[in-house]
Amino acid sequence: MFLPSSRILKLLFLTGTAAALAAMGCARPPQGDYSAESAFQAPALVPSGPELPSPPAPAAAPTPPNIKSRPRLTDLPSPPALCEVHPLKEAEPEPPRFNLLSAGALEAALEQIGVPYRRGGTGPGGFDCSGLVRFAFAQVGVELPHGAASQMKVVDPVDLKELKPGDLLFFRTRGQRIDHVGIYLEGREFVHSPSPGKRVSIADLDSAYWKKRLVGAGRVNENL
């Protein structure tokens, strides 16, 4: 039997393949070497036909629900002003100066406890009643006249229910004339220079003797 050579078989294989492709309506393959060794490198043959539409563009990813957007700088509250002005607290009124004067005079009078009574005396070795008061207020820069009646005329009247330390107390010990004065302490007590033979001491305003003879009170004013 006649057997074709390998060259002839290769040619028949390639010729038959070309005919088969032509019968299927496929494009003619490009010219070149389509030997059996290089057939696997040939470009893929695509049947002719209508052009396929381009695939649609991918849709944008949806925003996840329940996620708040980050606030913009313009949405943030403004910081407080560095120089914010606060109203000044109203200062409490200063206590009247006569209280300070009276307190100082009272202290000066208490320092004289034990000094003997001396008629017309204004200290420091001896005092009568008005001399003690005059000396005590002189220590705080206030000059008072000598004599109980004269001192009562230059002070501001004070209700006996509103007595404060340092107020002056006036008495009538003989007749209708104001003839005795003392300086109110507290707790219904006062300091005074009583009478000849006695010394500067503290007395009880509610005692029967002094309560009966008390006629008024006054407060020393700094403008004297």
C-alpha cells in the first residue's frame, strides 16, 4: 500500500482545515507559517457578527445607613472670647467710720481701768467721768469738750434699744442736770470713772441705781 509521506499528510491537514473554516464563514486566517510546530501560536479566530455593547459602568457604592457626616468647621460652636468681660461684683459698703472710732476709744478707756478718780482730771494719772471720755476719744483723733452735759450736745442721739459698743451713756445723779457719762461696752455694761474715792471700772447698766438715772445715749461723729 502506498503511504503518503509526512510532508503530504501535513499539507492535507492544513488544506482541510482551511476549507473547513471557509465553509463555516470564518475569516481567512492571516498568511504565515502554520506548521504543526507553530499552530498553537496562531491568534484566536472570532466569528464575525454584530458588535457587542459595552458593559455598563459600575454603580457607585451606596452610603452606609445611620452614619452621620463629619461636622464642618463652620458648624462648630465658636470658642469663648479670651477677653470676656464679667460685671464687677458690687463692693459692700464700708461700715460707718464712727463705729471704728468708738471701738478705738472704748479700748483706750478699758486700758485705764484701775486709774483713780480725780475731779477735773483728764489723765493719764486720774480722771473724772467726762475727763475719761475726753481722753479715750482723743486717742483716736476726736476732740470732745469737757463736761457730761457739753458732750451730750455734740453727739448724735441714739435709741437705747440700738446701743453699740463705744456709744456714750448720760445720767442724772443729782437733780435735773446731766452730770455723769460713761462708755457703753456690751451686754448692758459700761466703763466709767464713778466718783471721788473710786477708780475707773465697769458697771451694770441694769442695776437699780444706774437704770433709774439713765436719761439718754449718743454716738460720736467723726466730723466733730
